[in-house]
Amino acid sequence: MEAARRYFPAVVRSEHESALDALVALDLPRDEAMDLVVAAWERPGGAIVAAVDGGRPVAAVPLADGRWAACNAYPEHACASAAEAERRLGRLLRRGRRGLVATG
């Protein structure tokens, strides 16, 4: 049985050509980032979530144009609907910041 899809807000830090590049930009060690990309290979389309700096959640999120966003992730705000996650994202964004709703 497939797990229910969850949506969570993410604040974009930068964009990259690959998931590996996005994870490395988030300060994950390259070998750990490669392990995460390989583990996610069988479930395309979803975010790759990791923890850095003592547990701070980050994510590499696929974009519509094929690039990947390196994001600060907020899985503690995960919800069952994209609309609710979008509303929560609006509360997290500061002026000039860009965010998106990720699935995981």
C-alpha cells in the first residue's frame, strides 16, 4: 500500500542542474548527498529531504523546468492538501523570499 502524499512548505535558497548539486549546496557532504539521490531514484518526482546543522531540515525539490531547488524545508508544517501547505508557506515567507510547496 502506498503512503499518503504529504505536502510541506519550502523556502528556495538557490537553483541547480541536479539534485546532487542542490543537496551539496545545502551543506550536505557529497557522499551523503549521493546516497540520498540513489535512494530516491525509484520514487521520482518527490523532494529529497535531509537534515543538516544538528537537525535543520533541508530539501532538494524538483522544478517544472527540470532543475532542482535547494530549500530550507518545513516538514513539521506538512499537511494532506497542497492548498493548506500553500497557506502555511505564505506565513513563512519574508519579503523578497521565494517558496514552493513540496511533496514528500
